[in-house]
Amino acid sequence: MIPSDTYAKLRTAVSGDVRTDEPMYRHTTFRIGGPADLHVTCETLADLADAVRVCDEHEVPWTVIGKGSNLLVADDGYHGAILCLGREFKAHSVDGAGIKAGAACILAYIVRDAFSKGLAGLEFAVGIPGTVGGALSMNAGTAGVWMGSVVESVTLFVPGAGLKRVRGGDIAWGYRRSGLSERGVIVECVLELAESDKTRIRRQMEESLERRKETQPLSMPSAGSVFRNPEGDSAGRLIEAAGLKGTRLGGAKVSEVHANFIVNDGGATAADVVGLIRKIQMTVRDTYGIELKPEIRFLGSFGPA
């Protein structure tokens, strides 16, 4: 239970919006999720530091989210404080072949501005939803190129220690992981791109976007790819080969477009999605002896399936 005076202290401490019992389906691309006890918008770095301080003093669990594009929130919500980065973290600027961007900046804006300046390196990211911070945390990308390949540095806010700058080469980039969230709150990054011909950049962006449109259910609410690809294989191929395309549980459905996507086909609950995840895991394990591991982040009273 949230201490009764926590809300009042947060309202005093931060300049951003502070809400109680905020429905989290409003903050995820899945359009699923019960209420968070507290939802705090941290407009500035000082807000973030004060919000973390108040939560820690009152022993209130807290977590930071972006646009919720890789997130499933439990039906009974999150018993703690959701911290969202606001105004100060949305800024970005271009300097030569480098882009400095706040963690709350929409990734699509960075991709657009890189193209407008004739800077190559982010073509793979066209069509990827969410924020720069989320893309860094998940090391978003494709099989051949990802965020870590263009990162010069990342600045973290470490509770109790302040800001820490980490060079891109000192980050443990891996498949759909970076380890950054365990080290602190991502607040800013510098991306190192390369000058190139705009015609070539446009062509590669168009090709990348067309592939996404053809292979992903972009018109339906989802959390992106559900499972990590097992080494040497594709989760989508395994799920489809197991005959699970189109499988439904309540309002959740395995996409007919790409089997590694679960879509909210109308009124899906988190329980529907988790039940479908478990069915997929069990079927693929029994059929192929392969344990699929979820890629999406679970928030609330259930753990990873």
C-alpha cells in the first residue's frame, strides 16, 4: 500500500503531473493494463531525482517507462510509482555527424532528422515505435544492425550518485539487451552517424519500412515481437510451424501476419496474453524441444511466463 502522504510529497517535489490510480492501458501500445498506484511525469532531471528520493524514502517501488511499446502491464495494475520522463528529456540536436538526444525523444524524430541532414546509420530504425531510451535499453534493431552500433555514449542517472556517462564501447550490447536499465535511468545519449547520400538513405529507409509493413501487424495494438529468437532459428518460424498462427485466447490472438506478434484483437486482458504466451511456449517446447523466452517486459503482479 502506498503511504498516504507520498502523493502529497510528490506533488510538492516535482513540477510535472502526479496522478493516482492511472489506467496503464492508456500508456502501452498493447492498450492493456490496470491502474498504477502513482503515475509521475518528471519534466526535469531535478524532478526525476526528487521523485526517486521521495519514493525511496517512503519505500514505494518505482520504475521508468517510455511509450510502453514493449510492455505488458498486469490487469490489477502496478503497485508502485510509474515515472515518465517529460519535457527536458525530449530535446535533441544535431552537431556535425552526431546527434544528442534525450531518452524521452521519439525515435522516429531522430530518424527523420538524421535523414534531413544526410546522416546515415539509423535507416534500420524507421518504423520502430517508442522512445530513444526504450530503444537503447532493448538495443532495438534488426538481425544485422542495432542501436548499439551507432552509440557514442549514454548518460545515466544513478540514484544516490548522480549522472554517469558511459561510452558506447563499454556497454554490454547484446541481442535485445544492453544492461543499461540495471545500471541507472537512461536520460540522454550521443549517436555517432556518418555523412552519406540522401538518395541512398531514403532508399534504404523505404525498403526497411516496406519490409515492416509486409511482415508486421502494424495496424493492430501489440507490444512488438513477443519472444527472442533462439540461436540459429526464428521464433516466428517455430510458432507458425507449430500451427499456432491465428490461435486466440479471449481478446488476444497470434497474428496472422507474423506469428511472433500477439495482437489485442479487441478487449484483450493481460491474463489473455500471458495465457497465450504459455500455450505457445508449451507447444513449441513439446514439438521442437526449444524453450522460447519472452522479449517483452512484464510489469505488475505476474512474472515472465
